[in-house]
Amino acid sequence: MKRVLEIIDFGFFSKLTVKQQWVLWGLAICLGAVLPFLGSLKNGYVIDDETIVANNPNTASLARTGFVFTHELWGRTDQQFNPGAVYRPVTILSFAATSTCFGNTAQVHHLVNLGLHLLNALLAGMVVWVFTRKMNLSGLTGLGFAIHPLHTEVVNMLVGRAELLAFSGGVGALVLFQTAVQQKKNWLHGVGWCCWLTGFLAKESTILFLPLLITLIWWMEFPAAQGLISKERGHWFVRQYGFALTGLLIPLGCFFGLRAVVLGNPLGTYLAPPGATQSTIQVVANPLYNLTLAERWKTSFALIGKMTSLHLWPHPLVVDYSFDSIPLVTTWTDGRLLFGLSSVLALGIGIRLSCRKAPLLSVSLLFWLLGMVFFSNLLLIRFGSLFGERWMYSPSLGFCIALAILVQKGITSQGWVKLTTTLLGLLCLSASIFISAQHTKTFFSTLTAVTHLVEQGSPRNAWGWFALGNEYSRRNQFHEAVAAFRKSLEIYPSPDTYDLVAMNFMALGDWNEAIQASREAIRLDPGWWPYHKRLAIALTQNGQTDEAIEELQTALKGAPTDPLLHYSLASLFKRKGNLGGAEFHYQAALQGDRPMPGAWRMMGEIYLTQGRKQEALTAFRNFIQANPTSSETGSIQEQIRQLEKEPPPQPKSEHP
């Protein structure tokens, strides 16, 4: 029993060497980081993983490295403001390097994510160690970071690689920075600056670690017991850390310079230029985006409250938060607003009370609070999403440090405090591993992730039902897709969703329902020409040719050079007997970068009808030249031979 108590209050560890303690704590952190998320190795590509990783030519190998550094994450090249534009070349290159070395499979990429999370858990412990030299506190921090269920999304979704690398770069730079100062090895500063830049090029949230570094130094490293704000402390700070901190501006400038060149705006998404607008789906993703600061601050404080509660009680965990999973706060008496304000007040009091006697606790609480404020849309900064659990990956370091301090304090106490802390600690450890392991299973596929989202996590999530409908549609489960899309429309009537409803009804052959859904899409967004095209197809199949012609003509106003629109309109004119109109639009379908060679065949038929044999022969030959492997080539060649055998028309005699 005595031995057990020694282990609980860390008396056993005090008898070991530093290296032995690191080995034991390192083993515990490794188990904590790997065991809860081991099931991720069975998972596939989920939601954005398919676009950014699985189907992205830039992640197949390192051959497109230059392209990756000169284009934003999604591969778009326009310089206009785009709310979804982000610059993360290192994230993409990490997938490319993995594919080059080990193969481009979901399992390999998940293994790398798991390895990075393990590295980050060790770094979380290391950053406490280099500033405090307290082994048990460092180990508890790393273990807490390793097992926290709030990190499940980042580890399990391959696109979470951006968060993982940003944390590695930011915290790695902190560790190198402090080690360089302690050991007086200036070359480590250079390595730290490179690590810092790498983190930024993975994801810009690395900026969060700059205030953490400054407050750790300012509050903990000054040797004299001076006030937090004093001239002596300022002079010491500049002498000891001025050079190294100034050097951090170089990678910072490089990142924002590259970002400005590629995106046309160094701040891109975050500080939207005047007049910037969003598409419907982006409004669904973040309904706060176009509101003024005064209009959104109530909801922002409610979001801080939600972030706080998810750190303390990580349930429910879901893959997405969008309209209307977190309804806007509109009244002063909303409980979510009051809880958020109370959370900020409590953390503020904790920071103030602990800043002298427990500076590390004060710094950790401050970093946690700043991270939540940063991602709450409370500031001028705006995000393309309302909220995301993945955003809490870096700020949770502050929570884990604070929790480790309190746990160590309780375990090293006496009596019921020690017993209670130990029992609660073991209970939380077991619960965290269980929750993380269970939630990992929901990331098996996009279907399992979004099904869990709408059925258990957030049934009022318009995007969730939209994504579920897409998955059903991909699996040819059209009735289920329509049902999911209609639930999305009950929450947010999006024209994109109505358009997808129309597509699925067309797949079912229900043209009347498809026509009705397409008309709703056009009512909500009359200027988007693809909706008119979809309606024209449904009208054509329903035998309403005249209405279909009108819709195609409307669509052509939005896309006057689209060859498919011209081809479809020409076919309808041909059906109506308007051969002149049909010929005109078939010719238009052969223009531009994406000509439709089938128009040659249709023009040949028109010429034959009009008795223009030579023009018909020319059109048929052009069709064969453009489509040498077409299944119709044989019949067209036979038709050409028959036309060539026909005798030329005899000239009419002038005399009877």
C-alpha cells in the first residue's frame, strides 16, 4: 500500500534519474496518444479528405511542389477575394511526401496523423519542461493533451493535418527558442525560426503561439520578484530575448508575403474587404460572417461558453457546426450568453489571482482564453465556419497545462483531497480514452460521420443533412437522398439543395417533381444559369419542349459560349422543325475550348434533309475525324459510302 501511495504522489519518480522519468512519462504519453485513436487506421477518406487528399493531383507525389507553393489550398488561381481561399502549402506537401514514400492510401495518411499527434503530445510536455524543469507536471500535461477527446476530429480527419503541423511548428519553435537561450546556442534560433515558418505554411493558426511565448518569458523567466509591468522587467526582456524575438519577424514576414502574392491579400479570409459577399453554402457555414461586430458579439460569447464546456465535458462531439446547429443569440437572457460571459469572467479572475504565486497557471489560462476569443468571431477576424472542434486543438494546450497543475496539486496534497483527485483523475482518464475510441469509429466514412452528426450530434444542421443527401445520391439511394435534402431545406432553403433534389428526382424519372424543385432553385437564385439548364432537361423529358427552349435561352444569357447549352437548344429546334435555328446552334456548339463533335453528325442530317449532299458529306467526315473511336463511326462511314455512290444530279435541259 505504501508503494502505491508513493506512485500516486510521484514519490516513486523522485528516486529515478531524469532520463528514466522521461522514459516512463514518454511511454505513458505514447500509449495515451495512440490507444484511443488506433481505430483511425481502419478509417477511409471523410468529407474534405476526398477533395484535398484522395482526388488531388498535388498530393500524389512531390512532382508538383512548385505548383503547391504558388496556389491556394483548393488549387484555384483567381486573385479575387474568395472567402474559402487559404494558403497551406506545407500541409499539401506533407500528403505528397507521404504518398511518395509510402503510397497514397488512406491508412498510410491516417498513420502519419497519428504519429504527428503523438509528437505533439510529447511537445506539449516538453514546452512545460523547458520553462519549469518539473518532470511530473510536464508528463501530466503531455498525457492530458494526448487523450483529450476534443482532439478526435483533428486526428481522424486527414485535413486535420493542418492543425497537427501548425501545432508541431508553433510549439516546436517555443521549445527550440527557450533551449537556445538556456544553452546559449544561437544556431538553435535559426532552427526554431524555420520550425516557426513551417507551422505558418501549414496553417496560419500558428500565430497563437506568439503570445504564449511572450507571456511565458515575461511572467516566468524574470528572476526578480517585480510587478508584471516594470521598467526593470522590460529592460531584462529586451536584453535576453530581443534578438530572438526580432528574428521571428522574418518567417512571419515571409509567410504573409507569400500569402499576399498567391491570394492577392495578405489577410485573405480573415479581414474581408468592403462589399465582400458569400455564396449560400458559406452563409450556411457561418451565419455571423456578414453581421456587424455589435450584431454578432452575443453569439460570439456563447461560442466561448461552448468551447469552455467542450473542454470540460466533451459531449456531444460532431464533425461540423453550421446553420442552425448553434442558433444565433438574440436576447440578453439567453443562458448560453450568460454562461459564456461567466466563463470569460471566471478565467479572467483565475488569471489575475494566479499571476504572482502560480505564473504558469496564469499563462496557461490566458492562452486558453485568447485561443477561444480568437476563434469566436468576437474580433474583426472572420472565419469561413461558425465553429469547429478542430480549432480547439492548439488552445487546448493551455487547458491541459492548467489541468495538470491542478491535478498535481491535488495528488501531492493530503487526506481526502488526494484521494478525490486520484479517483477523479483515473475516472477522467478512462472516460477520455473510451470517448475518443468511440468517436473515432464515426469517422469510418463520410456516410458514418454525417449520419452521426445529424442523428446524434446536431439534428438542426443544414449542411449535415445536405452532406448526407450527397452521400446517398453517390450511392444511388435516390429516395433516401431526397428525404435528407428536404430536411436540410426545412432548416435553410438553399437553391443548391433544391437543385440537388431536382437531380435526384430526375434519376428516379419523376419529371414533375424535378421541375418543381428546379423552379424553387430559380426562385431563390434566378441569375444562376445551371438551374435553368437543369429545368430545361426536366421539361424536355416531360415533353414540354417550348418551355425547355425558353429556359435554355435564359441559361445562354449567363453562359453564352457553353457548347452543351447550344447543343441542347439545337436539338430542340431540330425536333420542332426549325432547321435554321438548329444549324446555328450546332455550329455554336463546335466553337470554344470544349467543342461537341457530335454536332457534326447532327448537322450532316440537317444538310441531308435539305438536299445539301456535299455539305452533309463534309460534316460526316468531320465527325469521324473528331470521333475515330465512336460507336457510330461504322454506320456513318457506311452512310458516306452510300452518298458517294449516288450519281450526281443531272443538269436540267433547257428544252423539253
